[in-house]
Amino acid sequence: MLDYIRAELYKVTHRAYPYVFLLLMLAGETLLAGGWVFTNAHGNRITFASGAGMVVMILSMGLYCTILVGDMVFSDQFRHNTLKNEVSFGLPRGRIYLGKLIVACVTAICLCAVVLIYYLGLCRLVLPGEAGDLETLKAVALAVLAALPLWLGGQALMIALYFLLRSGTAAAIVGVVIFLAVPQVWYVLACTVSDVFWVLHGVMLSTPLDEINTVTAFGPFLAKTAATGAGWFLAATAAGLIGFRRREIS
């Protein structure tokens, strides 16, 4: 398994895809911070706390990034017939599946760390500080910690979709539907049909991320996000493994 993981990490790190993605993310963050510097130069006051607080507001973007990370690792192997070669070579399907899942999670965490550290460091460098900056950093750290299980659950879901659906485009579309559209459907049904649908709305990966700005007690909230993320991770992994083991690779 370790040899397979190392081989998959080698493939990912020697593709241009993750570096282009990272470069675009860092460039976007640089432009955002530069815009705030320009705004401050014209009499406004955007502080480090304001800039860092943006992280909490856009945590749901991490779910959509799992679609790209899954594509980086899976690399449309059905279309290129490379997955068939791995199976024909005699590699156990469980090793193939779990190896790619682990590599996707490692890649996602590394990219996330670079993006967050760069952004917060840039904000600290170019925006004026205040007395409560340490508390802001603690709040951001707690929010990211709460989001991490949800992101990993989303990553497991995307790996399952890439394995189960022959088209990488179809997998990405289904991922967007599950992350974005399905919670909205449960919300509308909960408001108009029955309160039972609040339960379904509550266990979606995006729901806690939408609620994170209003959280006052982080202990129970962390427990909720950990349980939700773990549930999706285990369910998606089980479904993906079962489906991949039964699937004919042609």
C-alpha cells in the first residue's frame, strides 16, 4: 500500500495541474489583498481582522475544491484506460481505491495549508492590525478545524463518484448537485412540506458551513461537523469500494 501511495503522490506532484491551481489561488488572494490596500489608501479602513474574517465566510468553497483535487488524483483514468492497466497488472482493487483516496486527502490538506497560510500571512503583512488580532486568528483556526472533516467527507464523496461514474465531467456535475442543489431542495421541502426534511438538510455537508458564522458554542459544533464529515467519508468510501469491486473495467 505504501509503495502505491508513493507512486500516486509522485504522479500528482509531477503534473502541472496542482501547481496551476495553486498559482491561480495565490494570485487571486494577492489581488484581493492588493485591492484592500488600494481601498485603505483612499481613506477606508480594512483591518487584518476584516481580511482574515473572510476565510470563515468562504469555507464552503473548500467543498468545490474537492472536485478539482479528485480530478487531479483520478486524472480521468477511465477515458485514458490507465485504470484498466492497474487492474490487469494484478493490483488489488481495494489498494487502488484506498490509495487514491489517501493521496487525494493528503493533496487537499497540503493545498489548503499553503492557501490559508499565504492568505493570512499576506493579510498580516499589508493590513493594519488591532488589539484583537489574536482572537481573530483563534476564531479562524476553529472555523477551519470545524470545516476540515466536512471537506474530507466531500473529498471521499468525489473519489467515489470518479470511480463509479465513467465520465469525469458527470462526476463533477453530480458533486456540485450534492453540494449545492440537494441542500436547497431539502430546505424548500422542510419549509413547505414537513419538518422531517430538516433532518436531511442538517446532515448535508454544506449545511454546517453555512451556519458557521452564527456559531456561539464551538464544542458541540465541532462534534457535529466531525460526525457529519465522518459519516459521509465512511458511507462514500464503502459505496465506492463496493461499486468499484463489482465494476467491469473495459
